[in-house]
Amino acid sequence: MFVKQKFSIFLMMIQIAIVMIVIIINSSSATNLDLTKIHYLFQNETNLLSTNPKCKNELPELCGHDEKILGNNVEIMNCIFERSDSERKLSEQCQHQIWSFKMEVTKLDHFTEITKTVCKSLLKQNHDCLDAETEIDSNINSGANILSCLIERISSETDDHCKLFLQQMELIIFSDYRLINKFTKECEQSIQDWKCGRLDWQSDLHSQTNTIQCLQKHIDQLPEQCQMEILRISELQSNDFHLDKPLYFACRNDREHFCQKIESGNGRIYKCLMSNLDDPEMSEECKDKLIQREQLITRDYQISKSFVQACRLDIRNHQCRENIKGRKEIRLSRILLCLENVHSKGLNLLPECQAEMLLHRRFLFENYKLTPDLVDACQNDLHDFCPNIEFGAKILHCLMKHSKTKRRRGDAHDRKRISSNCQQEVEKLLKEVNFAEDWRVDPVLQQSCQSTADNLCRHIQPGNGRILGCLAEHIDSPQMAEECRESLNQMQYFVARNFELDSEIYDACHPDAVKYCGAHRNWHQNNDMMNGIMDPERGPNVIACLYRYVYHVNHHQNKDKDKDNQKQQQPIRIGKQCVYHIKRVMKQRASSVELLPFIEAPCLQDLVKYCSSVQVFGKGYEMSCLQENYQQLDLKCRLAIGNFTIAQSSNFELNYPLFRSCLSIVQELCATEYENDNIINDDDDDDDSESTTSNQVIQCLIRNKNHYRIKSKQQCHHAIEHFQLINSKDFRFDPRFKQACKQDIEQNCRNFRTKYDVINCLSLALFNDSNNNDNDDSFGPQTNQIGRKISNECHRMLREELYQLNEDIDLDPGLLQACQHDRQQFCSNIQPGESHVLECLKSNIIRLKRACQHRLFRKQYIESMDNSVDYSLLSMCKIAIDKYCILSDLHDVIYCLRDHRNDPSMGHNCRSLVLKRLAQQNQDYRLNPRLKSGCRIEIHRHCSNIIRESKTNELLDGKVIACLKQQYLHNTLSQTCEIEIINIIREVSMNIELDPILYRVCQREIHRKCSNETDINECLKNRFLSKQIDDLGCKHEIARLIKETEADIESDRHLFEICLSDLKTFCSDVISGHGHQLNCLTQIHHNSPHRLSTECDTLLSKRIQLFEYAGQEYIAIGDSFVQMFHAVSKSPIHNYVYLFLSIILLLIFLFGAFCGQIYQPIPTSDKIK
């Protein structure tokens, strides 16, 4: 205590009268001074401050007109610092003159012996400080050099007396500069140039802190050596809050309010004040001084004593001060990036160092003025975009918001975004603060998202980007505040463009990124940082590269170009954790094209051209817009969209509209598939891994597309349809289909690109293969294939695709275009989906235009060849199939359903559809595979003329089957063919609609006379027998039907059921077919009338009459002119036939008339002669 008081008294003596100090020092024989020069400075009239032109009017007003005061500069100095109004009454010019006077005094002072006495032990430990005594410096004496050296060496082990003395000297440093030799030398001229000589009115010392403050404001314009000394002084100030006098006096009240319990020293007060910088109760004066101090810290991290103390070991252990090239000051950004690089490698940093890093990162983020390069680059942008934004992190968020490219219509030629230089500086700052690693760095984001994070991410530990990852996962949650969502999107825009900003991705993928994608080996590169280059574009390239390898997009292109070389290459294997995190982040970013820079960049013009309207400018739907316009996109954009669509096809979560609208449905209907798709398979890294890529969820959604839960959620239903439509634009968009049919496409369909064309081509190839190139069965334009066999794997995949294609006409662009007019005419009221429109068109196939008819028949043919692709049949008859046909092959399940169609438990809708399919089979033999196969020889032998005379792609309208029926009556069919014809005849007996010719010719008779009858067949027979049918065409067809049933009693269902017991009794040994059983009953009826049952005998008697009458009326087609006339009259082209015949008759008439005019008649006299 005594020592402290002694030094205080001594310092007061120095401040009151410098001459007294000199005398005391002289009396102790410590040194010899030039007293004449001191006397001259203090009392010479020519050097008096009161006579100086800049102060002669102000000093008398301030100190009075007492000559004792005005005639002595020491008295004048005492007066100046004792008066409270000196700052107001003295101009800056006068202050600068007084400062110059003090500077001259400073050059004469000397403290060598005192320093050697008090700090003897410290000098022994630092011998180099004694060498400073011998330095020759014209500006200051050797004692000041020793003091400057020792102040830099203060440590916790320094002697208390010496430490106290040196700390007091630190106060004097800012009083008169006599203890900082280098600063005095390097900055004196700058002080004169900038007129920075100032006095401190709030201190009883002759402090010069205002001079320092003035120079600090111009630090960027100062000479390099002077800058270094300013930063050196700031380091000394940072040790104790009280040593920075402007900061101390500006923040005295704020310190009491915010940091009352904080002990001063080691920068603790400064740290406390900075942590409360955003508090509205902090004074503006204190804020300004804190910002000024932080600006110095950004230039030299050592000014922050708390940061230096907390991170000293980590900085040294990890060599963050290397390659300094002799410069003492080191920017804070360099140290932060170095330590972040250490942290990114998984190495441990001291907790107190991490806390300091977070604090300074937050300061940098919140106060953009701390980054001079950003201020310079963004000055105009701040004026244009953020003029009304208050100071703080909101300004940086404003710049981030306007970094995005505007793509609304009208903005294509008006680039309303910040400049590229400004955006680059923003990216550099974001890299320096690594704001994505800990969301607390961003006060705006933290403020807007704190409640959301507390609700949705309360179990997540902050750090390593975990909170931001959690918020991004829930960005579409209704519980997320809109302000939080907007701030998060602004942040995500930059994270998506810098691979190093996503901490979790960087940790998991850094080795792979370095190995395969050219990423930097370190989180920051020192050589880049020295040049101020942050390499902001490397991030998007790395993410795009990893995305391609994870989703197997384009990395296999070399296989198509050079298969031999590809076989020698090793497969690229990405780590499982990297795969997981890439998929996680891609799922988050799939909601917007702007978060996918590798798509946004090549597609910018196409986005403006096709997707800039308000209707499509919604979240997640820009991608859909680009996909819908896929064929019209620029080549580079089309490639990028194609690759992303391929990835979407195998990953449900990448399809944002589908994922967002169908997730709840998936969890209910496709839970197992969703779980399986989320399992990372080791086989995913194989060279042909696209074959193992799973899309079970999407396939499940397509299978359940018409489930009532999905149909009740229109957004999900529309998203599924959109996926199917986009998927059909290119067969490569479906990796499963492409992999399964790769060889088959190469062999048969190499010239086709759209999925629809490829499916159609493969279907035709399959058709030709299954029919062994039968020319009589061909239809449609033939491809170049020669009936090569389709592989089983491709055949299975083709079945799936055809099944999906047959569900909705909109999925079949060829049929949709060909049948557009017919759809409007016949099916305008039919809702699309569930094959409703297709069934409507099939019901009206005879009336359709030729193009539509041809394409629709092709679809019918494929369905008949393989019933497993018949969507209507499988969906409508699912219950019946499961009940009756569980053991049957789905490819010909129609025959099983036919056999059980009369079962009471079969649903009405299924029974009606089965009958419709049977009617379609009877309409054209090509739609009945069994008949076609069983009667191949007979068709070629007896009915080939019908096929030859028909036009290309013409429907045969039951003609071939009618031909075979007639041959059946003549008993010329083989047993196999006969069985098929008998089955058809029997089916017709149960449903007249299955005979297309009869049903069409007798349409009028059926609807007018038999529509209310339960058995239309019996109604027509009865009216035929009673001669009530006037239409000769209908009469002829009924006669034909009766003749067919005469040959097979089972075809006459009514007669067969009534006479069944009699058949078993009397005709059990008679073979069926060709009228044998009916002849048996007829003979019994004639020979023993009473042996048959009454009902059978009565009905048989009527049938005999019917058969006799039908035999008289039935005339083969072509044998009767009347029959031919009626056949023509019922034909759909009868008008054209009539027109053709009329033209022929007219031509004959004209020819006769013309010939009669040429040849003159022979006179009668000539004839007699």
C-alpha cells in the first residue's frame, strides 16, 4: 500500500511540474539535463502558448488575464485541464498547438534509472530490453525504449512492484507518448497531417487517447508502420477497460448497467459490453466506441486479450501464425478460419476458445462495418436495396435477400440484384464467420427462429450445423414462423453454394470430395486467404459432383463411349455417411431451384422464358415447370433437368411436390417401402448401381393411385400423375426400366427416345416375336426389328409400364392425340383416370376415326395378349381373381373369369366388363389368342381372302369368326378349332351382345321389342318364328344363330336346361356336337312322343319348327341379291357404296349417249339393200 501511494505522489509531481521532477532527478545525480532548454520551453515569451496566433484569443477567455498564468506554459496547462469548459472554449486548432507543445516536452523526459531500480528482476529475464538503451533515436531517449520493451513482456509471473509501475506507465503512455518510441517516430507526421493532436477533457492526466482515436479513424490511410504501431497500442489498451480512455468514458454508465459484477482485466469488461451491443438500452456513444474497437480487432486479433488468452494454446499448437512474412499484426479472419479448419477436421479446441470464436463470429456477422472490403464493395448496393434497414445483422440479411436472381417476367433485362463484387464479399464474410456451423452467430436468424427451434428442435444440441439442419427439415412445418422460414431460405441460398459451409456434409464427405471432386484439402487454403480469395464457386461444383456420384447421375456416361476402358476402371464408392447426408440435404434443397445452383445456372434463361409467370412461380414447382417443357429447353439445361429427373425417379424425397403432398399417405399405405428406401444399401456403390436403386415408394404410390385415400387428397393424386407424365418424356428417366430393357432397346428401339415410343416399340417387338412374324396378324407401321425375343426381365418391366399406361389416356400421348376429337364427341362427360375414357372409346370403336381406331385396337390387342396389363380388368375384377383365379396366370385370366362369370358372388361390374372383353374378342379374331392359335390353319385355309381383302389396320368386325362358324356348320374344322368356335357360340347364346354382327344389325329390333325381356335371345327367336321381324338383315342373322345352335344343343341354353334330364336318360351315350344329341331327342320325339318329359317335348316341338323355318330363311352371304342389299344397307359405309354405284351408272349412261352421237344410224333403204 505504501509503495502504491509513493508512486501515485510521484506521478502527480510529474504532471504538475515537469521542472520539479528534473530537479529531483538531478539532485540524486541520476542524470544531467539541459535545464536551459526546459526553461526556454516553459517561460520564453516567443514560445508562450498564450501568444500563439491559434490560441491567443481563446486562452485569456478560458484562464483569465493574469500574467502569472498566461506567462507560464505550465500554469496554462494546469488551467486547461482544471476547467470543465475547456473542450467547448478551445478550438481543434488550438488543441493541436497545445499537443505540439507537449510533444516537445516529451522528447526531453527520462526514466531510465527508475525503471532499472523497480524492474530489476524483469530486466534480468529480458536482457534484450537493455540493448534498447543504446539505440540511437532522435525522437526519444533510451529510457523510453526500455519501458516499451518491458511493457510488452509483462506476464503473470512479473514482480508485483514492477507490474504496478509498468501499469502506471501504461497510463502515462496515453498521456504524453514518451514511452512508445516507435509510435512517436512512425506516427508524428501523420498526426500533423491529419491534425489529430487532441486533449482529453475527462481525465486529470495529460492523456492523449483522443489523438489515438483520431488516428484510428484514419487507420486505412496511414502509413503501414504507423498502422502497426496503432494496432500495438490497441493491444495494450485491450488488457484493461480503463486503459482505453474514450471507450472507458463513453461506456461508464453502460458498464454499471450491464457489467456491474464483472471484474476488469483481460478484456472481460469489453467482452461483456460487446455481448450486449444489440440491447436497445445501450448508449449510442458506447456502441460507436465498441464498433471502433472491434474494427481494430478484425485487423489484429491480438487486440482482443480475452481471445488471445483463451485461444493461445490452440493457435500455437495448430500453427495458425505461420507464413506471416514478418508482419506482426494478423487479421482475426485468418485466425478464425485456421481454428475452424482445425474444428472441421474433428480435432478438439478448448471450450473457452470455442466460446470466444463464437462471440467474434457473431460480432463480424452483426456489424458489416467491421469488414472494410464489404463496405467498399457494397456501398452502392446498400443504398439501392437497404436504405431503410437499421444497423445490425438485418443489413447483411438484406444483402443476402437481394443476392438471388430475379426470374419473374419483366425482370429478364433488369438485373435487380446486388453486384457480383458485393456478393463475393458477402460470401467471404459468411465463410469467415462460418455462420452455418452455429446458428447463434446470426442474431436475426436466432431471434426469428428461437421459438421454432425451442418447439421443433429442443432435443438438438447446438453446434456443427445441427440446429440449422433440424430447422431445414421442418421448413414446411405449419409450426414454423414465416420470418424464420424467410431468414432460413436466405441462409440456405448461400450454404447451397459453398460446400464448406454445411458442417455435417463437410465432416461426412470431405475425404470423398477431395478424392473425387477436387475439393480443398483444408477448410481454408492459406494461399487463397493471403490473396483474399475465398473460392466461392468451388462449393457448388463440389456439391454437384457428390450429388452425381450419390445418385449415380452421369458418372457412368463413359460406359457408353468407351466400354472397354470403363471395364478397367474401379467403381467409385462414396462413404455411407456422406451418402446419407447428401440425400438429407438434397431432400431439403429440392424444394427450390435456387437451392440447386448446378441446375439454376444452366437453366436461368429457360426459367425466365417458361417459368416466370405467377402461376408457376411457387415453391417446388419451378422444377416441375422445367420438366414439363423438357423438350424445348436449352441443351445444357435439358441435360441438368434430365439428370435430376433420373434421380427423382429413384428417390421419392427428391420430388418435392410428391413428397410434400403424399408423405402422410406414404406413411399409411407404403410404410414398408418407405422404410426400405431409406436403408443405405452396400450395393449402391457398384458400377451398375442404377439397377439396384430403389423407388419402391413411388411404385407403391402409382399402384395405389386410385385408392380412396389418395383420390381424396387431390394434391397427392395430381403429383403422382405429374410424375408419370414427366417420366414418360424420356425412357432414361426411369432407371429401373432402362436397366431392365437396356439390351432390348439397343437391339430393337435404338432410334426412339421418349418412354412411350420405346414401350410401343418393345410391345411391337414382343408382338412380332410371339406371332412368329405372321403377316396376316400384323397391324400398324412396322419397326425395323425382325421379331427378336424380348428378355424376361424386360418383359416383366414392360408389363408394369403397360399396366400404368392403360390406366389413363393422358399417359399415352399417341392415343391422346389421335383420339382427341373422338373423345370430345363420344366421351366428353367421362372423367379421366381408372381407364374410364379408354373403356368409353373401346365401346365406340366402330364409330371412331381411323387413326384413333387403329391406336386403340393396338392397345386392345396387347391387353388381349397379356391380360396382366389390362388395368380395367385387373382392378375391376380383383376380388373375383383372388377368389376364382388365384392359380391362373394373369396373362390369360380372362378365360378363368369367363368360366365363372355366372357365379352369383361375382360382382356386377366385373361380370359386365368380362362380357365386354368377350364381345371384343368376337369382334376381331386377333383379340382372342386361343382362337387365333387353335384355328390358325383353318383361318389360312378358309378365311384368308377376308384378311387379304381388308384394308391395312382395318377392323375385321367379326368376319373371320363368322367364316369359321360357317365352316363349323360344314364340319370342316379341326377338333381344337371346333372347341373354340363352340365356346363362342355357347357364349353368344347366353348373351346376344357377344355376337357383334347380329347385335348391330338387330339393334333396332332389340331396343324396341326385346329390351324389357330377361332373355333377349329367346325374344328374337320367338319373333323370328312368328315372322314379326321385317328387317331382312336381322332375320338372316337370327337364322344363322339358330342354325349354329342346331348343331350344338348346349348352345341353346333354354332347351338344354329343360331337356337335360332326358339327355342323361336317353342320349347319354351320344357324343355332343354337330347336332347328334338334338337328333337323338328328335327321333324319340317322333317315335315315342310320351317318353320325353312334357316340358322338353313341348319346347323341342317348337324348336323343330324354328329349325325348319330358319333353314328355309337362311341363305349364305353373297347368294342372295336381297341379302347382299341388306348387308350393304347395314354397313357403316353404305352411303359411300350407294354413291359409288350411282357414279358408275351415270358414267355408263353418259358413255352410251356419247357413243350414240358418234355413230350415225343406217337408213332403211340401205338395210333392205
